[in-house]
Amino acid sequence: MRPGRPLLAAAALAVLTTGTAYAFGPGSHANPAPKGSATTAATVRESCTADVRFPKRQLRGVWIATVHNLDWPSRTGLSIDRQKAEYATLLDAAVKRRLNAVFVQVRPASDAIYRSPYEPWSMYLTGTAGKDPGWDPLPFLIDEAHKRGLEFHAWFNPYRAGYDTKVKQLPPGHPARQHPDWVVKYDGKLYYNPGLPAVRDHVVKVITDVVRRYDVDGVHFDDYFYPYPGGGGKFDDAAAFTKYGNGRKLGDWRRANVNQLVAQVDKAVHDIKRYVKFGISPFGIWRNKSDDPTGSKTAGMSAYDSIYADARAWIKAGTVDYVMPQLYWPRGFKAADYKALVPWWADEVKGTGVDLYIGQALYRVGTKDDKAWTKPGELPAHLTFNRSYEQVDGDVYFSGKQLLTNPLGVMDRLARNQYPRPALLPLLKNRDHNAPAKPAATRSTGMTISWKPIQGARSYAVYQVPKKGSTCQPVDARSLVAVVTSPAYTAPAPGTYLITSLDRLQNESKPATIKVIPV
């Protein structure tokens, strides 16, 4: 989520049914479920071997950036109706490709895409920082995602305070104007000093305010911690280091500051709503093997040494629910080979309970900065490669507008070959796994199946039983035809269907069985 930044890094590397349509998309019945061999539900788990082509649970997400009007809204000053329509278009494009999560940037730089008591309105809504846009977009953004069966993650930038160094031009009441001692000017921008406890407390206060007041499913950080090295000289945090360093080396102290914020956010978020997920999308290289024998076989910028982001520490401490490294390089790229980085990250999360998703560079597809990206098969090959590593639980694409432009037709190709079926969300290892009750009072009227809404269910999964054999429903998604948000579904063909209830974390109930017989 750094337009241009991965290119710079690469250079440095050398350098119903509405619910049904939303869940499955067009062409949903072009892939009939293969025949199974089991004959009873009791033997399904023993006789069915999961097919890696149809994962039962897989995160499929997209980042929607608001900074610089990158994805949404497309420009400042749009009417409320136009802003709503643009967002709905992005979500529909995500659903068409069978994605199931969005990561929406709600705090680009100590500003807000929502009505905040602590920080000013973002300039990317009206064109003027601090100006009220006349509505609070966040409830709409969340509700529209949930209507379509998409999980909503609120994306925050923790330390960026301003897009230039002109503190006095920030809106009145901006935290950087109220607390000029909190900020550091670096490389033409304004940053909060991660070494100050007051800064960490402010960031936590901003995030927990959103978690309390809005129905978000997750809190998300990107890769911006201490600023990326630039032409701004040294990051001047000497006074804070003198006061709080406690004899540590500068790099160790800076990493500890970031680790402390991560731990504070993790605790604060889960103390308020345990079901809300918290995760981070770090730069793709933790450390190079040349710097640390346990690092990756790469030769690029080290997040550990350059921006003081120690993803290994977060994983070991369990202060994140997931990591989503930005692996924005193709296979065979000498300084940062995708095929070297995926196994390294998979090994890091193994046995920890921390989920691993891969940040994919959709925005680079079709560009000429590397020959590999001119090939329509490069990005799909990443997902095929991921299947060899059971720790990889999904992928998230940067960024939203490429869902609309569909470079080289790659999103259609992914939907056809990589996502031929819907997928449920991965279950976090340290959360309640009590499923809701199974659907009751199922009925079939013509080709329409309906059932009684179940308390605690946010959506429902629909499986089509093959004419012979079992659905293998417990182990993979080969017979999963839809995930719907209302208690109804229009069947594509006569036959037997299974319906399960899903709570907000997508814990799944036992199935109810219904037969569809045409009138």
C-alpha cells in the first residue's frame, strides 16, 4: 500500500438473490462439484481428502486506500451519493471475484474518514482538511461490506502526522498543533515520535474509539512505522532516546517502541471486543540472511534494521492475530524472490497460532518495471505456489482500483482458476469456536430455499450435494455454491442442498438438509 514505494524498494533491491450473487459471482455453476465416495455424513471426514484447489477457508481481500484519493473516493468534493456509488462499485467488483474481506483506510495521517472526537476530517473527502463532509461515511462503508458478506477491517496508519512539515497549516485542534513536541519533521513530512508514551497512548485512544463505536471486524496496520529511509537526514528523536532509552542501543529502543505500541493495541482492541481481529502488513523482508543467519535468502531493505519493524517479535509474542507481508516481487527476482520469501514467512508462523496472509502486488500487473509483471500468469502462479504451504491462509490485493481496471484480465483469471468456489474465512486459533445453531424450518418453494433466521448467525453457507457420493462439506469447498447474508437462496438446479449457519467469525453449524424439487 505504498504506490510507488515498492518500485523504489525494488530499485533499491538491485534494490435471493442478492446474497447468492455477492457470495459467488457470475459463472457460478460452470464448475460442477466432483463426485465423492462417501455415502454417509459420519464417514465424510475419514473418506474425503481435502482438495487444495477448493480450500474450505481462505482469506481473499483487497486494500481500499483513501490517501491521495488512490482508490476511494476517486477525487475530493464528490457528492455523498457519488461517494456511495463509487464505493458500492468497488465492493461489487470484489464480490464478483469471490473475495471475502476489505481493508479500508480510515486514518491516512492523523486524520479521519469518520466523525472523530480526536482528529480532524481527512482532506480526501472534501479537499479541505478538517472540513465536515456532511455525513459520517464509516457506518455506510461497514454496512455495505457486511450486506455483501465481506469482512470489514479498519486500516490505520499509526505514526504519519502530516503530508508536509507545515504544522501551523494543520486544522485547529489537530493533535500535532496541540502537541508540537510529539512530532518529528523528516524528508518533507511530519511524523509522530514512536518513542513517546503519549504518542502511543494517543494512537491507542484513536483506534479504540473506532472499535467501540463502529461494527468493524478488524484493525489493520500497514508497513509504515519509523519512516522509510529518504533524503531527510536523520530522524531526530535524540531527546526522547536520552529520556527513555534506558541504556539500550538506538535500534533496539526503536524496535521496542513499535513492539510496545503493537502490544498496547492488541490488548486494548481485544479487551473491548474479543472478536475483532488485529493484524499488520509488514514490508516483505524481515532481515536478509547476510545480516542474520535466520533471515531470508534476499538482498533488499531490512524492515528490522531500516524502519524498526520486528514482525518476528510480534509473532512470537502473539500480539497480532495475523501477519500479511507485502511480497510485491515476482518469482525469480534475484534480490527478493517470491519463492524464497513465502516459505520463510510460512516457517515463521508455524505452530504459533498467528495466521499468515500474503500481500499481493495487483497494481504492478501489466507494468513494465519488471518483465515478469507483463505476463498474465505471474500473479496466479503466486497463489498456486502458496498451495504448497499450509500456513498460507489467503491473499490480499493492492489495491482497489485495479479490481475495476483488471490489468491483463488477471482478476477474471484468478476468479476462474484460483477462486472457482467461495471460501469461508479462516478461524483464528485463539478465539471462541462455538458455532450457532443449524438452520431450522427449512422449506423449498419451487427453486427457492428458505429457512428461519438463526440467532447469532451473520450469514449462511449453501452446499450442493452431488448426485452420487458425498459433498465433502467438512473438509473443502468443492460443493460450496454460495455464502448468503439472508435466509434464502435460489437453487441453480434440482437436488439436495445443505445449509449451515455462520457467526461473525464464521464458526460453522452442523448442516440442515433440504431437497429442491421443481414444481
